[in-house]
Amino acid sequence: MNHPTVFSRRAFLRRAAILGGTIGGLGTLGLFAGSRPAQAAQYQALVCIYLSGGNDGLNMVVPSDAAGYAKYAAVRKTLALPQSALIALGSGLNFGLHPAMSALQGVVTAGHLAPVFNLGTLAVPLTKADYLAARPGDGRLPDSLYSHSDQAIEWQAASSHSIVSTGWGGRAVDTLSLGTPVVSVAGNGQFGLSAKGSPLVLPATPGNSFGLSGLSSKDVTNASSPAATRKAALDALYAEAQTQTLATAYASEQTAAVAISESLAPYIAMKPDSTGNTAATAAIDTAFKSLITGTSLSTGLARQLYQIAKLINVYATLGSTQQIYFAEMGGFDTHADQVSGGPASGNHANLLKELADAMAAFQAAMNNLSLGGQVTVFTESDFGRTFAINQTSGTDHAWGNTHLVMGGAVKGGATYGSFPDLTLGGPDDVGTTGNSQGRWIPTSSVDQYAATLLAWLGASSPQLDQILPNLAQYGTRNLGFV
């Protein structure tokens, strides 16, 4: 069975009952084509796109002024992007996007995209002197810097420790009492875990089945069929009184999982440009048109964001107020052959094109659904990559990194955080002169990044301290991009 795990049995059962009752009463067409209720105007969602492997943010957003570009190009050598090809981020800003991200030009022009510079995992605010003086176990450095697995956990947990059982998305769900768990189309990852449970994990590909194989309502159409008999027996088993608390909890969670999968299955199954598409799905299809071939989407991230767009429309229409979503895109561990056929092409360029194409389509879908200002997308990644090129025409694991935030609430036309001093061995580099690759010490923490996003979602200052216990280390709690 492909079903969600449950973050809170009582809350999950309540949500399953609401979804089941509403969907059963309205039907697929009614829910997707009906007028948007007043509650939808209050809806907000955060969408995390995790770039697995460590994205090279220094080639995603590049200095475009003469002095900054000259310093960048001198170190990046054959990885350096052509200055003339950069996509300007706004009037008066000395930075541009990678040319492979041209799909985001309209979002940039609308003022709905902003970069946040030199973000990373931190235990405490850190200078270079602090870094050089730090010793294992003294509490000044995050666990296992430059390790994929450890830093992925710490980014998704907003923690400086890699042995942690929750994610900041999951903790936000608990603290803010959101109506649904983190909704993930990328598996049961750290980001959505909480003390009360796990994310609602849904298929990443539109058209996939979702629920008990052979025992869903579409299969059990004849009361005397073997499928109906098996389904009745299973329902009776779950309803039977249990002598053990654990067995009772398991039965309740299984019942809730079946209910929620029955409710959401019709929407998970909807493919692009399918016969009988409703007004809302047609609006989403229009936004993703350039990425659709037949009834399929061309990239993995496009498929995930298409799923999320459908689900956002469902939940906003039902009157949910706040939600958090999680998607993931891999391939960013670019140690070798980061470019080929020219500095603006190759492996990393292809990755950034997939990212930008899917993000632009998703923003267009939100605009088409009149939710453009109510959904904020943001990126995360394991870490940045070295500023200096390595011997295999790639980049190695580093620390501070550039990330993107997108949405109608984003204060575009500006940059946020502090762009690092690009001097190898300089004040922002962990290395020393003659022994440096350009690993920037973060000037803003994951905690501050998460706090800014969650404050937009409505978290109060005491709630932020509960969700992000390390936030108190920083004088600036909000980075200001939304």
C-alpha cells in the first residue's frame, strides 16, 4: 500500500473526515471547477525545493558589475559564465542569474524573485578567527561540515547537530497547529518529521495510483465481488476492539491512511491535458504547457511541482489556512565536468534549466489560480561549492551558499544577506592564503532563513523560538525578503 504516515492521529482523522466528506459530496468536478470560497483568500503555503548534492550557488547568481565580475572570473576560470549572458536581477543590482535560468525572466521582471546570499548551517554567529580557533566539541561549529548526509539533515532540521529526530517543517506543523502535516512529493525526509509523526507522502508523478491496490472505491464497485469481501474484512479488522494500545493506534492510523488516500486519489491520478480536465487543472496545464508532452511532464521537478499545484488548489478550496510542501531535485554534486561545450552549458546548466523551468511554470500556475501572492517557494541544499575550480573541471564541497525565494509576497528587485568577499584566503574564507579553495563562512543561518519564511506564515516570536531553538543566537531574526 502506498499511503501516508500520520503526524497526529486525532488531527489526521479529523482532516481525513473533512476531506472525505467534502470530496464525497462535491465530486471531482465540483471541487475543481466550483467558485473559490472566501477562506481561500486566507490561504498560505510554503514550498521547499531541496537541491540534493550541494548546488553551486556561486554560478547560479553571479556578480555582474565590472569589479565583482573580474574577481569572479579570475578564480572560476573555465567555469566562469559570460558576463554579457547573465540575466539581470533588477535595476541597480550588481548580480545576474545563470543564463540557463531564462524561464525566470518574467518572475524577475514582476519583482517576485530574490536571492539570499551566504546562507548555511551555524551553531553560533562565526568570524574567521572563531573558525580557526574552534576545536571539536566546543560548540562553535556544526557537526560534520562538508558531509552530504550530515549537512542535509542539518539544513532540513535547522540545527547544528546531525543527530536530530525532527525537521523544521515538521516542528512548524506541530507548533502552529496546521491542519495537515508537511506534504511531501519526495519521500519521508527529515524536513517533515516532528515529535508527533511524519509527513504526508504522496506520489511524485501525476497519474500514479494512490491507496490500497485493488481495494479502492473504484475497484470495489460490486458488493458481492472478491475485492468487496476483502475490503469489508479489512474494515472490520481495523474496527475491532484491541487489547493493546499500540494495536489500537495502528488500526486508527491505518483507517486514517485509507480515508485520506481515498480522498486524494482522484487528484493524484489527474494527468496534464487529460480528457475531462476541469477549469482549475486546465489553468495549471496552461502554466506548465512548455513542459508537457502528451499527458506527461518532461522533468522530475516539473512533475513534483505540478502535483503540488493540484494539491494546493484542493486544500485552498477546502478552506485550509497554512500548509508546507516539500519537493526535491538531485544531481548537484558536480565534482567533475561541471560545464561542457562552453561555460554556460553542460551538467550544471542543465540542472539549473530544469529548476528554473519548473519554478516559472509553478509560479504561473499559482497566478492562474489567483494564489500567486499566497504561496512562497524557497530552495535549500546540502551546502555551497568551492569558489576555486578543481582539477577535474568541477567544484568540491563547501559551506555558505546562495538560495532563491519566489512568490508574489517576495520583495524582489533586491538582494538579501551578505555576498561573500571573493578573495581566496580572505575574511569570509575558511582557508588561509595559499591554502584556500573558497569555502565561505555563512553570514546568515538556516535558522534566520526559516524564521523569515515562518514569520510570513504567521508564526509569532515565541513560536519561532520554539520551532527554531538556535534562533536566539542571532540579533537579526528576520532577513526581510518577504
